[in-house]
Amino acid sequence: MTTLDHLPSDFALRLLPPSELAKRIPYPPSTRALRISQGLFPKPVKLSDRAVAWPEHEIEAVIAARIAGYGDDRLRQLISELERLRSSIPGVRQSLPADAGSARESSDG
């Protein structure tokens, strides 16, 4: 799967702040940080200098993968693909200035 074209037309993006995320996956922040560093949990989306959140559909995919019995290697592949597809979400490319992607990439370093 390389695009998000499979999403239903009524798909709505929703971001989960840490407080809502904790209700769905009860990892303490230290465990969540470890899982992110291991590639076993999606990286958050930075909203500001002090605020982050996670795309709800990515968290639901991780939960479904664990329920389905995905091992760590397969889960890493899924998370890598989900994070790669963030720039393919309908409406994102159209709403970003032409140089926004390169500016974002250079500030992530």
C-alpha cells in the first residue's frame, strides 16, 4: 500500500493528545518514548514547541496490528509506512507551500 486512496470519503483526521492516547494505549511516557525509539510506536506530530499529538488512524492501526499478532519486525514496517504516508494524506500536499516540505525536513534533523 503506497497511498491513502483507500480511505473512505468521509475519513476525518483526528489527533490524539497524550492524555487521550493514554486512554487507548496505557504506556507511561517513558515506555512510549522507548517504543518510539525502537520503531514500535509512531512518532508524534509536533503541534508547537510544547504540544504533540498522534494521528488517531495510526494508533488504531498499531492496536489492530497487535491484536492481529504482528511481531516487532512487521510492526516496525507498518509504522514506517504510516509515517511515510503522512505527507500523502488527502489535502496535505495541496495546502502546503511548495517549500514547506524541505523546510520541515531540515528542521527535523
